[in-house]
Amino acid sequence: MTKGYLLIKLVPGLESEALAGIRATHGIKEVTLVFGQWDAVALAEAKSLFELAKIIVGEVRGIQGVQDTTTLLEAEL
């Protein structure tokens, strides 16, 4: 299982709608609203890196109100 933590910047005034859309996205396991440089952090899980990329690029980034994302991939040592 591949996990990614998405740092998400939202468009002011569209936060509620964007968060609802992100939470409804297949593969998104958790979404937390935060304060600071980013507006939300989401945990995404998929069977492969390719599937994870499809969730992020093909779905999350297309949600109205999502302005920017950065993805941090889970690593093992």
C-alpha cells in the first residue's frame, strides 16, 4: 500500500465545498483542516504510486476550491 500526505491550499470562500469534495474522493482516508501555510492535510492510500497519482492529479486537484497541493510520500527506513 502506498500512502501520501497531501498538503492542500484552498481558495478563500470555497473551503467547505472543497473539503467535502476531498473527503468524498475514493482513496482519501482522512482530511484535517489546519492553520498556517497550508489549509488542510489529507491522507491518501492506493495500491501503487501510479494509482496514488491518479487520485491526486485526476481527482483532488480537479475539485473546485483546491488551489494548490504538495504531496509527501510515506517512506520506510
